[in-house]
Amino acid sequence: MSVQQKVPYISLRDVVVATLDGYSIGFKANTTTYVPNSKRVIAAVQAAGCVPVTEDTEAPELITIEQYSEEVAEERRIALFAAMDVIREREEPTDYTRNGAPQVRSLETISGFQISNTERDKVWKEYKAEHGIN
């Protein structure tokens, strides 16, 4: 039995994963990327939300906010408002981008679902207006 030197992984979004081993691996959304078969590299790649590609793996489709029904979009908006409340309460600088918007990764961790920058920006604009934030 031989051990593969590189294994295929896929991500739903464009992301660069930097590892403690010195690797910097760029992923394009829904495109297979081969990563070194190392426990620490695999752990970092999986922590970034990437999944291994198998024969059964199909690239999952990222649904935009415009494609959701009004009911689902409203449920997501409510969940993101709640996540934004949590981020504001805990006051962690790493939860924000340079422009002051909540990090997508932080929102995803709190809400439990994936979002795009576009969805975050739309909801963040509504949140700021509703809460009187400039």
C-alpha cells in the first residue's frame, strides 16, 4: 500500500490557507486543488472549510442571496443580525475586516451556515441602518 504524496481537496470559495509548515495553498471556488498529504496541512485545509474530493464528490453549488426564497432570505437575515450582535458584544478585533465589517468566517462560525461577501455586505448595511451605526 502506497501513501499518496498529494491529496485532492475542494473549497466553496476562493481562499488561501497558510499552514505552520510553511505552505500557502490557494483554492479557487469549486476547483480541485492538490495539497501535501501531511496531518498538519490537512488539518489546516479542513479548518478553512475545504473538503476532500472522492469519486462521489461533486463541487457543491454556492447559492447567492438572490436565489433564496423571501422566507429563507429573511430567516438568514435574522440569523446574521443575531451573529452580528454576538460579534459586537464580544468586541474581538479579529472579528472585523479593515473596513469595519464583520468577517465572513466569524459570521459563518456563529450562524452555522456559509455566506458570501455580497450577502454579508447587504445584511451589514441593513444592520448598521437599523442600529444607527455609521
